[in-house]
Amino acid sequence: LISRLLVLVAKGDGSISSVETNRMIDALSSSCHIRSAQVLEQLSAAIMTAVDADNVVYLRQISEGLSLAEKSEIFSMAIDVAMVDDYMDPGELQALDLVGQILGLSQDAIHSQLRKVSS
């Protein structure tokens, strides 16, 4: 779930940069306590899986088992990936909105976290 959501945001501007890749590896390694090699496998699989309507429903179902704190932490990781280059592309912003929706966050919660990084 986390890999797919982070890749969705990283691809929001059209491509995944090496800086975004490194940030995703760091985030997944530290939050999930798994080795970098396993993280690379997960990210590769996530890149190969397009996020379409069916996947959105599936990802939303997975996220229902998470606590609000876990959802907020994942959303913060996604924001961190989007901001790693100090610029939020409009496509990344749209991807973040979708990630928040997939996680079941309210629009107020989504926009509140986004305002924190834009100020």
C-alpha cells in the first residue's frame, strides 16, 4: 500500500527522479523496518502497477484497516516525497489529493497537511 501511494505521488509530475527514489527508499526502510533490497523490489512492483479505478478501490479497502495516525503518517511520507525537490508540481498535488482520498482522510485533513508545507 505505502509503496504504491508513494510511487503515485512521485510519478505525479511525469517522472520519478533519483532524489524521489532515494526519499521513498529511506521512508519505507525506516517506517517499515525492511532492508533496502526489499524496498527496491516493492517500489519496482509498484511502478509496474498502474493505479486505475480498480486499484483505487483495492487500496482504499486495504487502508480501512489502518488507524488515523497510520494514515496521517503515510500521507506525511507522500508529502515528503512530493516536496523532496522543494517544488510541488500540480500533478503531484493532484496525486496527493488522491492519496488522501484512498487513505480515507477528510478533505479538511488533506488540505490542512498540505497548507503546513506550503507556508
